Amino acid sequence: MIEPQDILIIKSRFGTRLSKLREIRAISLRDLATEAGLAFNNIGEMELGKTDLKLSSIFKLAKAFEISPKDLIDLDNDSFYEEYARQVETKKQSDKSATQTAKKSKQ
């Protein structure tokens, strides 16, 4: 049986994970809320470990971060942060390259 203090620890660790992923993406709570289709204050409470998580919220957040729900809730996989940071950087470079190509083709 899961004890109440274990639930608090899990919520806190999930909040930390959410905050770190948002930091890696360099997006605000409001931007994440918009992308995920969730309330701004709800995400803030998740990051603080103050709210119970809904399965639908986990899926929406995972989609906004462009990761699997498993990666979002795998709280013991700290090496994921490095992998995610590389993924975000690769996407930024790709987006930058696409923007430059589009500008050149308009000229």
C-alpha cells in the first residue's frame, strides 16, 4: 500500500521533473499551459507538488513536450534530462535552418 507521505514525494518529484523540462525548453508556465491545453495555475500547482495528477493531464503535457508519457513519469530516469536537452537543441537548429531557407527562397 502506498502511504500518504509517498504520494507527497511522488507529486513533488513529478513537479521537479515538469519544472526541469520546462526550463530545458525555455518556456513559461503560460506558454506550456497554452500548448498543453491546461490551466496556467494547474501547471503551477503541479510543479509545486500541490495537486493530484490526472492521466489526461500527463498525456497533454507529454504531447506539449513532444515526449512519451512514460518519459514524463519515469521519475527515476535522471539521464533523460540530457537526452531531452539534446532533442530540444536539435529541434531549435532544425527550425532555425528551415526559417533561413524559407527567407532565402522568398528573396
